[in-house]
Amino acid sequence: MRFTSRILFAFLTLPLLVSAQKKIFNISEATNGMSTTLALKGIKQPSWQPESHNFFQVVNNAWIRINVANGQTDTVLTLQKLNQTLFGKDSLKSFPTLIWLNKDEFYFNSGEQLNSSSIGKDLWVSKALPKGAENIFVAPETQLIAYTVDNNLWLNYSKVTNDTNKNIINGKPVHRDEFGIDKGIFFSPKGNLLAFYRMDQTMVNDYPVVDWGVTPAQANSIKYPMAGGNSHQVSVWVYNPKTKQRIRIKTGTPLDKYLACVTWSPDEKYIFIATLNREQNNLRLNKYNAVSGEKINTLFEESNEKYVQPLHPLYFLPDNNDQFVWWSQRDGYMHLYLYNTEGKLLKQLTKGEWVVNELLAFNKTEKEIIISGSKESPMEKNSYAVNWTNGRIRRIDQEVGYHNFVANSTGEYLFDVYSAADVAKNSVLLHTDGKWSKLLMKAENTLANYDRPEIRTITLTAADGTPLYGKLILPIHFDESKKYPVIVYVYNGPNVQLLHNSFPESGNLWYEYMAQRGYVVFTMDGRGSSNRGLKFEQATFGQLGTVELLDQNKGIEYLKSLRFVDANRMGIHGWSFGGFMTTSMMLRYPDVFKVGVAGGPVMDWKMYEIMYTERYMNTPQENVKGYEDANLLNKTKNLKGKLLLIHGTDDDVVVWQHSLNFIKKCVDNNIPVDYFVYPGHPHNVRGKDRVHLMQKITDYFDLYLKP
């Protein structure tokens, strides 16, 4: 009987002993752990050799090839051999990132030198680049090299532009990287011609960003177009390397409209550009002659009473100079449409209450477009094949979770990296017919030995009946009979989705770190955030910081309904738009939160950039009430709780003046507020200093929310 009692006692106490052996995150692990010491193992430098079934990866500083069709594996290149061939010594300490030019050739950039070679050859060709060369692009067929130095565009070793005014910029992204723009150089498909953006921002107001790292401090002026003010003027040009001539594409007036979706026709005769008016409610897809720059015609228009947001170029069908795929939210969700170059709509390719996320490849043999999308759930991303002749759609991968894909050029194979709440990270090769897959790597759960909290997926309902998805993270050793302080993490702004079915399930180890310290943590994507369709996204139009707060209040109501939540000890934190939301909540609902920490917050939308702000708010002149309601500078008297503002002194996104003006208003009104700056940091505090930031935020909550 005594022996049995001992066994029973040991069994009952085992969970406590196991829990006691589990580790607690330190602040460094909670901040940067998933990208450093706790990073999940994965495939390094995955790529597909063009026009082949060969998958490449880097293993132990060797470039490994896997022929997916027959399973053969071999070593193509080692770091040691690369160093010996190119430099005669160990100049490169790790394997460089190789970029495919075509089915045989590849290259990498080593400082001021471009190095290229071919599969199966030991010969390397090295070309020097001028000091300061950036935005480097190589034409696959002609091997021409385009790049920028300062504000001018170069091709090989010749200047394409020669603008002495530093505020006229060539060959770089424009419109502050809105509208899906991530480059300013566009080689034609065969590499014979070069299109590029030219941005004239001389008419935009100067804005000082002060370098405090030198003595005396130095003011560096940037061009920052604020809502309602002067915008820059963008044009598209074409350069012919043979004739040395460049022509301007005649996109017309007004000059401050937006030029997006720049796409060459496969035969290099035409350029397609989506022109969007400054109001961002009317888009025209235009066709231009690439030799004369003349407009041929407008293929079609898209209008919306709120806004149209083009994000993707045209995707021409394989071996087809006439038909292309166009992305549009015209039916309420981002879907694909098949057009011809005369502007005739041939068919809508995808439809339904879900969003196409990526166009990955074309499989011309099967006449299928390989895409990713949220068809199963807004919390997940999966792969699908869409037949462009009959519209049939089928799912390719079969695993629940959030997937990221790299397709081979023929659309026959995918490299799939996915995770889910209970899957750390799997790397898989699969055939797009769905009949074959191979697990390359199953990452070990690096968090397995940590004492991690219980996480509950929550669905609430907005005022208009829309489902709102959230996550509730409970304190470790949770006792429902106790009362716990709460931290709400918020963003809820356009083009961002915080919550996915991915690993770690919490979405952020800092949330778990705070749960280990005895906090309930809650986060939710309200209306205005992305991946839920146009109605969901546009619900906040003209009134930023109103509908979003109503939705977050649904979360607060839910939290208060939980008997283990201490409604008198609630905190809120967010950065950028989340900083605006945090400050808004502290001022517009001052009795809800005891503590708030707002990082890089927008305080007055009149001081934010034109492209983003006018899309969601119109101009300050057109929407006086919307801007006034959202203006937090006139609401400082409402503050009751403890509020900490944090800003980087070099912030060129949400300029430092936002929080400085807010502090000035608080001083004017004798309102106590706390403040901390990070010298030399731009909009986000990254690297080792981020640990300091998260410790500062943690300490502030501990100071005012802990009993």
C-alpha cells in the first residue's frame, strides 16, 4: 500500500517537475531569438534552375543540386573552389547568394565586382562596378548590366542619365514604394531595351532629419510629400543601348499622378502602364509605343468611390504576345482576370470570398496558373492550380498551415516551406499535379524546452457582422480563479495582417515572455487590415482611428467578460499605425487602459506621406472632419493613464515631429507623459538595440500594471 502511494504521488507530481525543468525566455530570446539563437533550421538559398527540374540549395558551404525528376543529387560548386578560382584565397567567408541569369548562367555581387559563370564550367567572368553602384540588374540574354550611382542610371560603364540635381532621381523605386513598386529599372524581355523611372521631387518640401552622431549635429534634408501638399512628378523613359537614345513615355497630365504596373510586351514593342489619378479612385491601363513613346490606347479603366490600389504588373501567358493576367479587387476580393492587349476581358479566372496572394508560375503544358491564396481560411495560405482555359481550380499542397512557395520556371514543381500552430517548419518539394512530394527537412522545435503559454484562437464579431480573428495568450501556470493584468498588442492598419496559423502560434515570442511574467496578452486583426477583401479593408476609409477602435473595443469587451482578467490593470502597445492606435485608445477611450506604450506613432495625418494618407483619408482640404477626428494633438487633455511614447530620431517614415508636437501639447496642457528616443534609429529599432527597446517596454508595464 505504501509502495502504491509513492507511485501515485510520483505520477501526480510529474507534471510539476517537468514544468519546473522548462526554461523561461530571457529578453534577448523574446526579442530576436527566432532570427538568432532560436532560429528554426531550414533550407539555405533555395532556388530552381530555370527551364529545368533541378533544385539547388547550399549545404555546408557547398552548392548542391537535386534533380527532382530522378532524385539524383550532386555537388556543383564549393566555397573553397569558388575562392580559389576567383580570388586565390579565402576572401568569401560564406557561400554567396547566386542569382540565375538563364538556364545555364548565374552571378553574384562581391562588393564592387560582378562575377558570373555557367553550370559545369570553372571559368568565371568578373566585371568591376563603380563605387556606390546600387539597384543592380542584369539582362539575362544580352548580359547588359544596369545600376544606379547616387541619383543617376548607368548601363555597363556609360551614364544613361546625367542629372546634376540630386532631387531628380533615375532608376530607383518611386511613389515611396507604394503600389507594389519595388524597383525602378525594367529590362525588356530580350534585354534589348531598358525602361526606367525618373522622379522629379524638386517641388516637394524639404524636411530635416538630424544626424545627432556628429558634433555639431548635422541636418540632412529629405523630400517628404505630406498629405495635401506638393507631390513629386514621375515619368517613365526608354533607353536604346544601340542608338544611345532615350525617349519619354507620353503619360500626359497631370504630372503628379501615379505610374504603376510597368510591363513590357513579350515582343518588346510596347509598354503597359497603369496611370492612377492623385485621388486614387480612377485607374487606366494604357498601352504605349516603346519606340516613339506615343500612347496607343487605354485598354480599360477601373474606378471605385473610395480607392483603387494597383499592386501587380501584367503577367503574359507563356508564348503569347496577346493575352495577359490582370489583378483586381473589382468584385470585392483580389482576383485574376484574363485580358487581351486590345482591352477585351476574356474571363475572370478566380472568384469567391477569398484573396489571391501570389502568382507563382505558369504551367503551359497543363494550361495552368500556379497561385497561392487564402481560399481555405484568411489565417492560412495554400497553393492552387487554375486552368486558364476552363477556370477549374484545384489545391496542390494538402497540409494545414501558412505556406511560402518558390516555383520552378515551368510551373511543374514547388518548394514549399510551411508551419502551423503545431508544426515548427517543414521544407518540402512537391509536384504541382499533387501526386508527389518529398520532405527535405523537418525543423526541430527550438522552443520545446521552454515553458510556453496556452494560446486560444478567438473569433469575435464586428458591428457589421464581420468575423474578427484574435489570439488570447494565457499566463503560464494559468489559474482561472486568479486575476491577471492584460496587454493588448495592436496594429490594425492597412496592408498588414498580424494573425496567421503559423509557428510560433503566438506570433511573437515577446507575447509569450510577458505571459511567462504573469500577463494575459491579446491581439486581433480588426477591420482595415489586409487579406479579408475590399469591404473589410475600406471600412476605415476617411476615418482612420474610428472603426478600428470600435473593433478593438469588441476585443476589450470580450476580455472584460473573462473572470480571470483584471479590468483595472489593462495595457496596450503598438508601433507605427499601432502607435497611432495605442495613443488613440488612450485619448478617445481614456477609462479603458491604465498604461499605453506607443512607438513611432502618427499623431496628425496631415503630416504623413501623400500616397498612403490620401488613399485612406483623401486630402485634408477635402476631408476636414476626418482629419480633425483623427488628430491626436487636440486630444491630449483626455489622457488619464500612463503613456510612454518612443521614437527614433532618424525616422523618415513617421517623422520625429509627430511625437515632439504631441509632447509640446502635453506640456502646454500640463498633462504628464513619458518619453524615450533612440538616437540614430529610423522608423524601427532593430538589431541589438531592439533588446533595449523591448526591455524598456516590459519595464514600463511591470512598473504600472504589476500589483
